[in-house]
Amino acid sequence: MRICIPSKGPEPGDIVDERFGRAPYYLIHDTETGKNESYKNPAAEGMGGVGPRAAQFLLDHDVNVLVTARVGGNALGALKAGGITILLYDAAGSTVMDAINAYTTGGLREQ
């Protein structure tokens, strides 16, 4: 399973970004291998329509689950159409690793 967490930085110890489409980074965690990959969000600085472009980025990187505080309507439709499960995580000030741990313990609700 590949899960994505929007982040303010490229490392697992960085703070989770509460935004999906405009988050500066995406950290993708592979639950089978334990490996993390970090990517600069190519849509973050866009003028409009960043949600669907960010959703396409996740689809292009074979993400199965997005763990985030919120997702806008346009991105929500694109993510659901692509088969990506959206789990809500809104613990302010927490790290990406905290979000990964919350996912693995199963305490997140689906949007």
C-alpha cells in the first residue's frame, strides 16, 4: 500500500501540511517496504485548478491512500475517480511520521 501525506518539508519528521493541493511536498510511504519517497508538489504554486493537478500527480505515483486534513471539491472528485481512498487526519502540529503511525493503527476516518 502506498500512502501519501502532504508535508511542509521533505522529511518524515517535518510537519504535516493541512492543505492538499498547495502543500509544498508529498511524502509517499510504502507500507510493505517501509520506504519513504519525497516529492516537491509541482502544482503548489499554480494559479488555479491545483487540486486536480495534485490528484493526477498522486495517480501518476501509484498512491492508494491520501492521509490529509481536508480536500477541496475538485480534487475530491479526481481522487475518488482514480480510486484513491481519502483518510482524514487533522492533528495540528504533528509530523508526517505521526500521520503514518495514525494510519497504521487504523484510527482515521474516510472522507
